Amino acid sequence: MNPKFQASVQSRDEVTFVKIAGVIDEDNELGALADKLQAGTAVIDLGEIERINSCGVRDWVNWLSKAEKNGASVVLVECSPAIVAQINLVNNFTGQGVVKSFFAPYFCPNCDREKVLLVETRDMHGAHPFKAPTCRCDECDGPMDFDDMEESYFAFLSNSKKIVTDSRVDSVINEFTPTDGDRKLRPRTNPGGSKPGASGGGSLPSIPSLPTIGSTSQSGSKPGSQPGQVGTSVSGVNGFATPSTASGVRSSAAAALAELEARRQATNPTPLAPGKSNLAWIIVVVLILIAIGLLGFVLFAKK
């Protein structure tokens, strides 16, 4: 079993509930799920997808297409920010399916904390321009800032074919994923580095990733990486890199600068110490004087 990719399938009558979590890359196991989506409604929960790269997008589109040929009507629910990015970029990412709900990223400037808010597409239907819903921090109760570009993040909502306004799917979700708490607001777990003091594995898209000196860091590393390790994104556009603290980014940057300085010094000749430099000049002058003396001796000897 691939530890990066987890999937579970539950069925009742003509409804199939699929929950996929982790990373969708070239090592995904979507092929094993191909025959499990039969005719009927297929509700796919993508709330815990951390990252999806180009290979994963290709396999996802093929898998969804095969499911629809088998008669499945796909409904995507709780799409993570990584999935929303692909919906906006890849025209056929949802196939013939619709999006019922998705997570929107927020950041609290007072607490330095990141959260994602579950948004129903039916609540955003018809609004233009699209504005991020109001979200308050569960720590300080202050207003949180939307942590993306509203125009680009909500772009897919302008396509009414990708939006579901039917609320009957709610009962299916509640049946297959019962919860005692509120799952509408939760810590952000999208990889990419965490902001100072952020809880969970929040992302830090505004700080560029630097490779760890002496090792190659692969994107998609799960939260818990050692401080100073910063992954690089390979996911189509949204990069999703190894979570790290801001201090880890600074330490990696300092290490990178140190390595550049070491390389620069290695390519330049090392200057002589003051004492050795003076001795060298004395030797050169003495040799010149000896050469002049020998030349004069030869000239006078001929005369």
C-alpha cells in the first residue's frame, strides 16, 4: 500500500462515497478504484488531498472519465486548495461532474494562524465578482484575511456546469462521514511551509522554497520535516512543498548564501599573506639585479 495515498469506498443503494487523502502523483492507486464506481451517484471527498502533480492530474482525468463511462454521476465535495487550483487550471479536471463544496484558505494577521473554511458552491452561485466569505479567527475572534487571489481562486464558479445547487447530497455526506464537531473551519494542512506560530501544516506560498544543502528535498513531504528543510513544488502550479517554519527558511537561505560564498572563494586564487608577499617581491628584485649584473659583466668583458 502506498503510504502517500489513501482511499476508502463505501456504497449504499445507488450512492458510492469515495474518500481520497494524501498525495496524487505518479504512485497513485486510482487504477485500483476504477471498477468500484458503478452507475449511480459517486460522491468523492477530496478534503484531505495535500498535493497533486502533473502525472496525478493525468491519471485522475482518465480515472474520472472511465467512471463516467460506467454510468457514475460524479459530485466532488470538500475540495482542498490543491484540488481547487487544478479545477481552475485543467478544463476537464471535473469531467462531467460538479463541485458541491470546497475549502477556502484564510490567514489571521493577529495570531499568525492559517485556517480553511468550507464553502458551499450553491452559496456563491450567481455572485459576481466573487468575494471570499467572511471568516473569523477561532483564537482571537478577529477577521481573517483571504489567503489567495479571489478572482483566480473562485474563477471556476463562473462555469455553472461545475456547480451543484442540490442540497440532497448533504444527507449522504453526513451519513458516511459523521462528526460531532464542526468540520467547516479547521487548521490548514496544505503543504508549502507554515507561517510563524501557525498550527498544523499550514502553507506559506509567499516565501520561495530553497533546497536543503547537502540533500535533495522532494515536494509533498508530510508535516513534521526537520527544521531547515524546505521542499520544492512540482504540482503543476500550486506548489505544494515540505512544511517548515519561517526560521527554517531563513536558516536554509543563510546556508545557501554560505555555500555560494564558499564556491566563490574556491574559484578565486587565495591572496598571499602580507609577509609572504613582501618576500616574493624581494626575491623578484634580487633576481632582476643579478640579471642586470650578469648582462653588464658580459658586455664589459667583451670590451
